[in-house]
Amino acid sequence: MGAPRVVDDVDAAVEGIADGATVLVGGFGLAGMPFDLIDALIRQGATDLTVVSNNAGNGDHGLAALLAAGRVRKVICSFPRQSDSWVFDRLYGEGRIDLEVVPQGNLAERMRAAGAGIGAFFCPTGVGTPLAEGKETREIDGRTYVLEYPIRGDVALIAADRADGMGNLTYRKTARNFGPVMASAAHRTIVQVDKLVETGSIDPEIVVTPGIYIDTIVCVPTRRMAVEGAR
């Protein structure tokens, strides 16, 4: 596999994302959300999307803006509702968007399983709740587990602090969140970074996401001031 494609602007980065795609979107709330890539996806026009993320959008920015634009058919997430999730709340209340709630640990592990080539796994989380209804269960060493399947994405949109020319990534503190597992779980991974550095300048010991998982890099050195505090 060669080096990832480095593009000059976010609109070029999201070219080719198809209608009906499953899009993994990094971020824990606002922290680590790829705002510029999401805005570019809105301009690009892909619709009927399934979005996999930690939550269902905050305020009117980022993922919430994508929902408000009517581009998302279904959200798979852990925390769909919070004090500023009014866009999702309205769409869900009107029956205009579908929801699949997945416990946060299961969400991360299902994507990690996709990246690791694991066909399925048994997990105790959700046993005895509506989240386990209709799923296979098994007793192992006296404890009940539920069978969970991987979540794979057609595309992952993530944000990182630094990338080198080969796509090796480092992240800034909690902005790391789901980025590494999403990068490995998608057929195509697009990353926006604050800094693009010379290949070889990142110590291999601190690389979090190896470049083999990255397809497209775009450097966005200045994020919107409205979200600076969430970085």
C-alpha cells in the first residue's frame, strides 16, 4: 500500500462519498469532531446516510448540522440525547430519522472487531435489557453474554493533531476518542489534521494510528473559534 492522498482542501477530501453510505464520525461530543470534513460533506450532497458516532450531535454545528440538512437516515450511537441535542430530538420526534442505541463500550468494541477481522464476539453489556432483544445469548462460566457483530463503515471521518506524509497519526488528549478504532473499521478513512509534518519526524513509539489505515489527509490548521475550547 502506498502513501495516502494529501489534498489541499476539505471539499476534495470528501469527493466520492456515495448516497446510502455508512459514515463513522469521530468525536466525543465536540472533542475531536472533524467539523471541517462534516461541513464539506454537507456541501458535497451525499444523502440517505447511516452515521455511527458517540452521540447524535451538539447544538447546530458539526454532526447536528448534517442531521439538520436532512442527509442522515439512521444514527447508531451511545448518547442520542443531551441538553443541546435539539436537532436530533426534533427529527426523531417527527419520525424523520432512525436510531440504534449501542452501549459505548460495545460501540467501540464492535468497530475494533471490524478492524481486527473478528466475525462476532460475546459481551455481557446489555443482557436482560431491551438492547439485547432478538440477539443470541450464551452462558459462559456461569454468566450470560449477548452476541454482537462488527460495525464496518464505508467511510470514516476523523480528526487528529498531526500526520506525516505516510498517514501516521497522533492525537491531542481526549480528542483521540474513537479516531483509532474508526480508522481501522472503515473501507476509506479521511482525516483532517492540525499539522502535516515531514515523514519520519513522528517517533514511531508515539504513533497511535498507523498510516496503513489512512486514505486521505487534509491539513486544516485553523479550526473555527467556536469549537476551540472543545479541542
